[in-house]
Amino acid sequence: MKLFRLFFVVFLTPVLLFSSVTLLEKAQLQKGELHLLFNKAYSKSHIKHFTLNNPYREVFDLKNVRLADRKIGHMLHTAHCRSIRVSQYQRNTVRIVIETGKRYMCTAYQPLFSYNSYNIPLPKFTVTHTKRVAKHQDIQKRIARYIKDTKKKVSAVYNRPAKTHKKNRRSFSKAVNAHEMIVIDAGHGGHDTGAITGGKKEKDLVLQIAKRLERQLKKRGYRVSMTRRTDRFLKLPQRTQIADRKGAKVFVSIHANSVPKRKRRYVQGVETFFLQTTRDAKSQRIAARENKAVLKGAGNRLSKKVIIDSVLTGPKIVQSNKLAIDVQRRIMTNLHMYYRGVKDGGVRHAPFWVLVGASRPSILVEVGYISHPRERKRLFTPKYQELIAKGIAEGIDNYLNNRRKEIDID
Ligand SMILES: [Zn+2]
């Protein structure tokens, strides 16, 4: 122990203090430019700038730089670019790709006396498919408005004088919930094991959590139907058909995630998805893994794309997104009460097959990474499972309560 401490002081401290890697702390749009902010002085001589064609892209490789946070540079949208992507391209290289489809004079510069920032001007012309970008921005705006409204409503409830008896309120909401059907889908089953790591199978984990969620929802007065309650295989379309037959208000599919061995120690956390096509490479990878069961079957790529496109109607995406936000937030709140360091992977969209054809707000919860040693251990404990189930139930409850109010107002 002493020796270890000595090693830490003598060797590691200088490494930490004089670590040569620069962190990229911010990447944001400002007055028609992409503004980068580093944690310390960073010489522009370390930046390799070049262009690629078909489609036209301005590429910046920032050597000896790491992203301070995985979320940096997410959600950068402007009508002047098809996309702006910021990624950890290599261990110590951050890559920025600005896709415009059309050549423009891009003279990036380091502002005077500002050694820790770097500005990349964006084109002035508007790119052709602004429609999609505009639609995306519209959805983002509506989500932001929804979050604001929810916060207002929550604070209104908390600030209300405590005259009404809590018990009465609860039994009232229980009576309202009694009419609503929730369909829970435990992912995989039978020969389709889902992810396997350390001898543990995704199909078993998600069934355990699904059963806990069923109890949590029934406690709140909901009617619940499960796509499976035993270890059996179901085709993906069968799962949403059950939701249709039961006239479900909400469809929630439960899965667990996993990554290849070399990433096992790093990737962990909870993520909630709703159905939407996406360019996000990570979401696409996860969707590809979860979609395997259906992609093995018949049908050509084109027809699948047509189905996906046909279900991407506005309101349903917005509702699914709202549901996903509520569920993700409640899961994290519950887990963080007892477990430190559980990563919030946030709400994402991905083309999941199990959500296609669902004609109601539908989400897919990836409850954690069974490939991560610590997270796997936690995921298979009753307490952790119960917190997840409670979080999902609270999220659904919250979403439906808000939905009822919206309809009342309309
Ligand atoms: Zn799965």
C-alpha cells in the first residue's frame, strides 16, 4: 500500500499535472462560425485542415486533443450545412467534419490574444435539403418547449398548499389509470439470447426487469400486458401486434446493451430510444444489433426502408420522444439515489424494428451494458432492477398524466 502511494506521488502526479493532452471543452455555433474552446492554449499548428469530395466536406483533425465530454458537438444544426460532426477520431485526435455538399472558402483562424480558441467560419449559402434540418430543428424546439412546460407543471404541484389529502389524490389517479393499457415487451427470448457476457444473457435480464415493471405499473392502477413472460421466441412484428390487439396506450420494449471486448471497461449507462432514422453512428450500431432477428428473415432493404419512412409521422415521434425523456429522467433519478457513477446515456433516436408498426408512443429502453463488469453485477441484483422498473413506471405515469392534461386543455 505504502509503495503504491509512493508510486502515485512520484510518478503519477507529474503525469497528471503536466499531461500534454489538450481537452476540447466546447464546440458551439456563434455568429455563423463554429467556435471551439480548449482547456488551455492550443497552437493552430497542430490542426490539419483538408477537404474531401462527394459530398464536399471540410475536415479538421485536431492532434493531441480529446473531447472533454462525449456530448460535445452533438446537436449542431444550421441551415448552412448538411451536418457538423465532432468525434474522437483516434485516441488523441478529434475530427471535425463540416458537410456542405458545395465548396466554399473556409479560412479558419485563431482569434487575436485568444490562444485557447479556434473559429471555423461556416458557408453563407443555404444547403439544398434544409427541409430535413428544419424538421429536425422543429422537433428539437417542441421538445425544449415540452421540458419547460413540464418543469412549470411540476413546480406548480410542489408549490401548491398541501390541503388535498395525498391519499385521495393517489386513489383518484389510480382510478383514471385503470382504463389504460401498457404493453411491456421483454426483448429477445428462446433461441435468440440477445447479448451474452460473463455467462449472463440479455434475454433473462430483460424478462426479470419486465416482470418487476409489470408489478410497478399494476400498483399504479394500470392494466398491463406482456409480450412474453417465459423464455420463448417471438418475431418482432408479433410484439407490436400484441400492442395493437390490446389497444395499448404505450409500448415499452426492454433491452440490455453490450460492446466488443476492447471497449468493455469504458462503455456503460442507461439509454432510452424512440424510433427515427438517424445518422448517428452509435445509434445505428445498437439498432443493427437489436434488429438482427428481423434482418435475418425475408424482405429486401428497400421495403424495410419504406416501412420505416411510413411510420415516421410527426406527432407520434414527438409523443414517443416525450415519453422517452420522462422515462430516461425517472430511471436516472432513481438509480442516482443509491448508485453513484451510473452513466446517463440520454434519449436517442434509432431505427429499431421492434418499434416499427407501433401506432402509439413507443420506446426502447437499454437498461445498461452487460458487457461492463461493474454494471453487469449491478444489473443482476434485485435492488438495481427494482429501481429501473420503478423509474420506467414513474416515467410512463408522468408522461400519461401530462398527456391527459394536454388533451383536457385542447
Ligand atoms: Zn436487445
